[in-house]
Amino acid sequence: MRYRHCLLRKDVTQQMAWIPEPFAKVGKYLRIGESDGWLVDAVYSAKPEEYILKHRDDYRNAFGSIAGR
């Protein structure tokens, strides 16, 4: 399965996320986990699932100084 990098919006909150391609449609509302009402605001590049799984933690500690680490 392919995933698309998407800009999601809920109220004033924005979030970038990789979501499965069938759900990556601008204007579509999604439920993510227990949270309803995420609007797909923009859809960008596509990658295969293997790439997403391999790189999902690449940026986990990228902003440690902001979090006080």
C-alpha cells in the first residue's frame, strides 16, 4: 500500500501525517484514533509502506532542545 504525506487540519490545529492513499483526498474528513474531524487540507508526495515504516522515527528526537531534553 502507498501512503501520501498530507496536511491535516482540525479547528486551529494543523498536523502533517502519512496516511493511506485511499484516504488522502483533499476535502475529506477523517477519524484518526479517537479523534474525529480532521480535514485533509493538502496532499503531497507518495511513498510505499516499507519506506514509511523504515523512517517513521527519523524525526522523533529532532526537536529535543525545544522539549527541554
